[in-house]
Amino acid sequence: MLLIAPPVAKPGEPPAGIAQLAGCLRHHGAACTLLDASLEGLLFLLGQARDPKDTWSVRAWRHRDQNLAALRSPELFRNTDRYQRAVRDLNRVVELAVRPRPELTVSLVNYQEDNANPLDSRDLLRAAADHRNNLFFPYFRERLPGLLEAKNPRFVGVSLSFLSQALCAFALLGFLKHHFPHLQLILGGGLITSWMSSPQWNNPFAGLVDHCIAGPGEGPLLALIGVDRPREDLPPDYSDLPMADYLAPGLILPYSASRGCYWNRCNFCPETAEQSRYHPVAPATVVAHLQGLTARVRPVLIHLLDNAVSPALMQAFCDQPPGAPWYGFVRFHEQLADADFCLRLRLSGCVLLKLGLESGSQAVLDAMCKGVRLDLIERVLTALQQAGIATYVYLLFGTPTESLDEARQTLDFTLRHHQAITFLNLAIFNMPLASADAGQLPGGEFSEGDLSLYRDFVHPRGWDRKAIRTFLDREFKRHPTIGTIIQRDPPLFTSNHAAFFSGCFSWPTIQDD
């Protein structure tokens, strides 16, 4: 079996989904090969850039190899200005490679086509049929025939996790269907799971894909090869991915300690709307997995992919550290308001926590069913700051109960606690199609595509997207204190590289090979 992560996803760490599948398949004796076509495709694209014209493009093109090497070295990450210049220059080379195709907008982390909607199944099927027109077709043509001949798989699985991968994933499927019709094609991943969770799902890809898989893929994949009752909670296997080629100052090791969310009540969250079940891996098993993985692959950083790292797992890390610095998403929890606990968490290797504050208005938080009080949030931020743990705080504007007044409360709250907020992510609310509020507010289509997960709505308080953007651009971001926080965010890589610029990362732990 060949498992592929398609272009384009952030090239800072290996794809966790296919590595998790590989760990299970190989444990049960099934041979499989992993291909990170996103990383390889981007590196291939960088090599195709030609004929720079302007001064910036000439400089970026001339230094692309040096910038690639620098982004894989700790030294660059010690200098924020040099890092930002290297990232932007490398991204400029990607843009240079795309310049002959003005209908495309492509970066190191994104892929868009002016005339194709990745949320429209007709456009996705058209991308498959017209796969020769895809930007990555030359890479597919060069890479895949030899790999398929060498490995001779019966099945090829494509893991579609992000919208930025959708059009290229279907071009890849179209390439495989056209040139290797004997292969059985499998489509899975987080985005497919969300699409298949929709009540409107009526598989439009049956003529192209042999099997669409929602949720965990281990059981369905093993069933295809005749294995029943697979063992659960096995560690991922990254062994045949190019670990030294990712754009990071050492290996960032992604790991999922759970599926779903243990809270699962926030009414703005797709997890709640999709009724995803929470399945945690036992904390002792997580610790054993991570200690074994860190001993083998020596990561500089562990990225916990959970929607919310559980209090039980954080306690387990305090008792038995995972073996490398780590970061992940957590809920504001009473446990994190304990200064002594946060100090122990810091000693376990925690360098950064991502937290969904969403709003500085208690009324808005209550309407969201967040289950937290602002006084708890204040105590958590204080305790984390005192312990030396950086924070990446998420704010969400435009929920149905918010207005300009509540948005200004969020601004005031952020300013009062700015010293405890290391990074900020600002987002505008999208209404999940399956949420309870979606049927109660007037509105229309969010996207013309049949695969959209969201719907537009008429804001009951007149707080529409244009008004929110005006507030963010002219008031929120313009405050010098807020501007300083926003400017810290690593360009393009954002939270994936934020820990290295948090002031909490222990650089002496990094070893240059």
C-alpha cells in the first residue's frame, strides 16, 4: 500500500496522518510506503523557478539553496529578522515558479486556482480529469511511475486533511486513475471526514475513488487486506519520510494523543456540529510512545495535535516528561491556574500552549458554551507567564451574540493581559452548517460549492464581516501593544514555528548534525 500526503500543506513537519496509518499497518504485517508529495512537490517547484526580473526575485532566486539550508538550521531561528527574510524570500521563489500561471495563487503553505472551487465536487472532478494542467503534474509524472514500479502496491491512499490540498489531491487521483487504472484508490483524512459527516453527503467521487473513508483509517485499511480487529493506539511510524528535509531547525514530531475533543460543547466548533466522539489514548501509553519516538528520531520539538490536550495527560507529562520540548492546544482549566502545576509543566518540557480565549466578554463566552469564566482565564494566563510558558491565544470575532461593544471588551481584555500573551491569532466566525444556530438565523450559501461546511448568516446585531474587518484593521491591530504581539507571529508557518521565537525554547538542546 502506498500512502500519500498531497500538496500543499505546511512543510515544517512530517504528515501525521499517514505516519499513524503506517504504524498500525506495519504492526499487523502489512507493507506500506509513505510519500510526502507536499514537501517533495514544493521542493520540486522551487527548482523550477526561472527568469527572475525584479531585484527581490533575483536575490531570492540566487539565495534559494542557502535559505533552504538556513531554515533547517538552528542558527537562523536565533535571529527573527533573518528568519522572516529567509521565509519571505523562499516564498518569493515559489511565486516566481508560478508566474507563468497567473490564474494560480501558490505559496509555501497554500494553493488556489481562480477558476476552481475546492468546495465544489464538480471542480474537484474537473481537476482530476484535467490533471495535466495541475501545477504539480510534472512532479507527479517524474516521481510516481518509478515509485509505483518499485513498490508495486495494490492500493494507493491519499490523505486529504486541508482545503489547500484539495485541488492537487484530485489532480493526483486523476493522474493515478489515468495512468495506473489497475490501482484501487482510497481517499481519507480530516477534510474527507468532515465532508462525509454532512447530512447532505452523497458520494460524488464514486467514479474516481474506490473507497472513501471517514474517521480513523486503520480499521478500514486493514479490512481491505483481510485483517479483522486491529490493535488500537499504536505509535506512528515516520521511518521512510525525509525527516531532515522539513523546513525547521531540527525535526518537529507531530503526535495525536486523542481524537475529538473532551469538552465537545462549544457551539461554534465543527467538532460539536459533526458530533465527533472523543477517543483518548491512555496517558501512560502516550508517554511510552513519545519516549520511544524521541529516543529514535531525536526531535527538537513535539507538536501535540489534539483539539485539547487533556488534564490527565498534562499530569502524566509532569510525572514522566515525554523526552523533548513540546507544545499543543489546551482549554483554560483550573489545573493551569495552579502556579506550582505550571512550573512542573514547564519542567516537563512545555514551551508553549495554544489557548482558545475567543472573547473578552463573559456574555459571549457563555453563549458559545465555552464553559470558562474570565477570572479563570486571567489566573491561567498569569500562572503560565510566571512559569515561563509562552501562549498562542486565539480570538474569534463575529459570533451571533457579539457586537462592536463586546469586540471592544475583547480588545480591553487583551490589552490588560498583553504581557502574558505571546502570540495572537485573529479569526472571523464561520457558521457551521450543522450547528444549532444555523437553522435559527436567516442567511444563505457561504460557498457555491456542494461541499461547504459553513453557511452565511444575517448577523442579528448587524455585526457583519465587513464591519468586523474594519474594526480589526482600524482599531484592534492599530493599537501599538497589539501590533507588537501580532508582529511576533512567524510569517506563513505561524504557530508551527512560534515556539522557537517564544523566548521559552531551550536552544542548547538543539544539536547540529
